[in-house]
Amino acid sequence: MPGDLSSELDRRAREILSANDRGGYTVPNGRVYPFQWNWDSAFVALGFATFDKDRAWREIETLFEGQWEDGFVPHIIFWKDDPGYFPGPSVWGTQRTPRTSGITQPPVAASVVRSLWEDEGDPSFRPRLELLFPKLMAWHHWFHTFRDPIGKGVVVAMHPWETGRDNSPEWDAPALAIDTSQVGHYQRQDTGHLDPSMRPTKLEYDRYVALVQFGSRVGWDHARISAENPFRVADVGMTMILLRANRDLLALAEALGSQAEAAEVRGWIALAEAGVGWLWNEEVGAYCSRDVITGRSSGYVTSASFLGFYAGLRTEARDARTLAHLERFGRSTRYLMPSLDPDEGGFDAIRYWRGPVWAVVNYMIGTGLAEAGLTVWADRVRDDTRRLIETAGFYEAFSPVTAQGTGGGDFSWTAAIWLHWLSERSASSG
């Protein structure tokens, strides 16, 4: 890559993070997503760390200012009013200060905090790590209490939004059980800002709203939601991310000399390593999400199916079949990693999580492949991600076929992944 292009993209990425900074937290995109989002903020911290380490730590600290007493960390914190967003805090009705949503998101924060701590190697940040560590422990404990009702160490999502992969076809069959008859009228705002062909459908959105209404009716009692929610799906993506995050949390516990906490985290890791096979679909040859209510596997190969390497799982037979899918995806699309199998009939190169490539998911997949010693594929995923951004800019996601940017532009986590993982500066330092 020409050095001037890399330098220009570095500059632009820093500008985007600064423009989307609201003073201690960053919005994903000012027009479409005007609040603080959970896993977005974690990834954003990686970008800030390349030019403002204090600000990187502050991003995570601000996220945990929205943590509930039971350890739960919400997927949105509504720090300021914005009547142009739906569903806003009045719809969620969590009755919290600060106002928040009632569901969570993939727990990448511990992995990011480990990266901040180890990459910087600055002992002056240790007091901040010591303050964050018990909050991370509490959040992971919440996951194992309220999002693993089957006791296998897998994460059972209670809302498609909770997975971060909102409209993945994995949720279609389980979502049939959601009663939308009482949803009533509402006004979506996302399709006013973005091309509706890139967004979830009205039926999908009706289901999202119905689940929010259910949670509100039960007072966001997470025990009741875990037992009664009409949507309960063991999600491959969240399961792999939590397993990886637990390994990183263990490293932090050991660095701090927190022996009791380290022992607890080792138990969580062992449970997941023993239980994650429940998500393996032998017929398909991939890790697939599974409906907990019916017991049925989705049968879909998605980008999340490739996160086993990131989670530190290595099984020769399963690895071989996963890599066979990777090779097939690589032949079927110009850019890896499409969010859905490109040979599926429902593949759509520009509709949200039914085809587009997401830089943050590629970062996790590429990291896992590299750590597994699969450098050829790791380089392919990284190089494809770089080329997408060079071609289209810092979009929310990208077509794996044409490189067209999809969703919101000037997107914070895409800019952050560029700075942390893709620019010449990060490549030379990594």
C-alpha cells in the first residue's frame, strides 16, 4: 500500500474518532447511533490507544459507569436525549440512572482491557486496571448466572440485538415464537437515515420491539427473562467471544495476583470447553447457533462460525471442516469474511448481517487464525479488510462482492480497527 494512502487513512480514522467523541464516550455514528454502545466502545478503545492512551481507558471506564448492581452491562447507555432515535429510553423503561437498555452485547471488554494493559506496559495505568477488574468479573459472573441457563458454558441470547448480529438468519426460526400482535404503531428512525435495503425488515423490527416490551413488562428481571423469554438462542458468536474474554480475564487476574478470581474464571473456561461442542453441527460441519427452546440447530454457517480459533479451541477434525468452509467462502466472494454463507439462498451482499463484511468480526477472526498458526488465511482476512476500507472508506460494513460500503459512514469501530490492526503503523508495530 502506498505510504501516503496509509497515512491519509490514519489521519481520517483519527478524525472520525475525534468527531464521534462525546466527552468520555464515543458514538458509533452521529446520525444513526447517537448514544454509547457496549461492544462498539470496547473496540473504539483500541483505536484511541494508538494516539491517546488515557482516552482509551476512559472509554471503557465510561461504559462501566452504566453497569447495574448485579454486574449487568447494558448494550446502550443513553447519556443524552435524542428524540430522533427509536427505541429510546422511555420504550426500554429500565428506570435506571444513567438511563440504559435492558439487554447486553458481546463481552469483548475484558479482551480489550488486556490489550490496553499489555500493549502499553505502563505501570501508571495499574490503578485503573485494578478498578476495572472487579467490574469485569462482575459482568462475566452475570453472564454465567443469567445467560447460561442450560449450564454448558454457552451464551444464550435473549434478543437478536444482544448478539450484535441483529438480523442474522440464525434467528429467523426461533423468532417465529415471538408474538408481535400487541406491538402497536412505532416510527423507525434507522430507515430515514439509511437505505432500507441495507436494514432489517419491518417484521424483524416488530419482533425486536416485542421482545423489548416483554422485558419491560417483567421489570427487566433477568432471572425471569432467562426462564420465560420467547426468544432463547445459544449464540455461537457470543459464546466464542465470552470464552476468549474469560481467557483474557484470567490473564488479568494472574497479573493482579487475584487468586480466588483466577480460580473462578478457570472454572468458567473449563465449563465452556466441555460444553461448546453442543453448538457443533456435524451434518453441516460448523459451529452453528442453536434454539434452546426447541433444541434445533440453525444449520447456518456465518462469520461467527469461524470464531472458534479466536476462542482458543483446537480440534483437528472440526478445524479441517471449518477451514474447508473458509476456502469455499474465499472462492465464492471477492472479500472475506461475509457474514452469511454466500451459497445460502438468503445471502444478500448489502443487507446488514445477511452478507456484508464487518471489520470488527474480521479482526477477531483474523486474530484467531494468526494465533492458530494459520498465517495464510489470517493474512487474507486482514488484507481483504484493508482493501475494503481503502476502496470504500470507513463504513459500518461492506459488500463482500463489490466492496460497496453499507450502513452508516464515518463509523467509529471501523476507524478503530484500521488504526489498531490494519494501518502500516499497526502492521509494523504488531
